Amino acid sequence: MTPFGERLRELRAARGESQAEMAAALQVTPAYLSALEHGKRGAPSWPFLQKVIHHFGLIWDDAEALTKLAQVSKPRVTIDTSGMDERATRLANLLAKRLPRLTGAELDAILKIVDRGD
């Protein structure tokens, strides 16, 4: 699941709306919406994101927060470390290898280090 997909599901559930109902309102297929919620589709397009913001009536901070979640919701990420310190390449490779086995606490600790206001 992606951060955007998880938040989308939370918003939909809070409204008591089915995937089919929300998909119809956003003019997409239920399969597309399901793929977004489950992280099988990448970050949504800007026009789709605007539809979601409008659909839920999100304003200011909530709309900005959803936009930021969409920006960090690419389930397939490529990191180009060419020209960087060799430690960057090592870190990227170790993360790729070990990420599936990290605990929630370990993920939180790493996120705390790397997520500084982006």
C-alpha cells in the first residue's frame, strides 16, 4: 500500500462510501480505485488528485497533505546514485535488499532521519 492509497481508503471509509460509489463520482473504474488503494498503481495524476480533493471537500492543510502523500506514493522507485559518495550507493542497495524485512519501528526510525520537512 502507498501513503496516498492508505489515506484515500481512510477518507472513503470515513464517508461510508463504497469503492464503486467513489469510482463513479470520480469518473474512474472501481478497478483503478482499488489499484490506487492497494499500491498497485503509482502516484495519481494532478487532475485526478484535484477530483479527489474536490470530492472530499478538502481545503488548505488537508489538500496540501494529500498532495504531499501523492508525491511520495510511487511504489516502484529507482535511485540513481552515480556521482554520489560510495556510501549512498551502499545505502540504496542495502535498503533495496532489507526493506521488506524491516519492522515498523525500524521504518519509523529511518523515516525520522530522512524525512525532514519534504
